[in-house]
Amino acid sequence: MCTMSTLLGSSDYVPVGQFYHDRSVFVTGGTGFMGKVLVEKLLRSCPGIKNIYLLMRPKRGQDVNTRLCDLLNAPVSFVYLRQCEHLFYA
């Protein structure tokens, strides 16, 4: 069984920012409520994260670019996200 302790070689607590340092994360549902919270938390708490990949699809007549703009302008605290807007592309 694969656990965090086997991945890191010990059973010691590893802070989230350290765990995701220089790693990439693939998020599905990133435009939903919890997905937005997760992405914001990863960006805020994990400055060393390598990449966050969001699986996005067109929905309700909106293309992916429109949905990305909606994500960046979401009422969830995306101050950090807005500062990094130049990093996003579809």
C-alpha cells in the first residue's frame, strides 16, 4: 500500500508546502466550488509547486477560455491567482 510515509521514507509529518515542492498536480473539477478553493490553497500555501494542471471542458455554452476567465475572477480569494494570470493559457 502506498502511503505518504512510504513515499517520503518516514512517518514524520511533512508540511503541505514541503510535500508539493517541485511537484506537479492534476486537478479535475477545478472550476467547481471546492476545486477553486483547492487551487487557491495550493497556490497560496505551496510556493514551490511546479505546475497545477486543470482539466477544463466547455460547459453551458462557455468555451474553456471563458471558464478560465470566470475562474480568475471568482469571488473566492484569488488575489494571488490574479497576480499570476500571465501564467495561465488554454
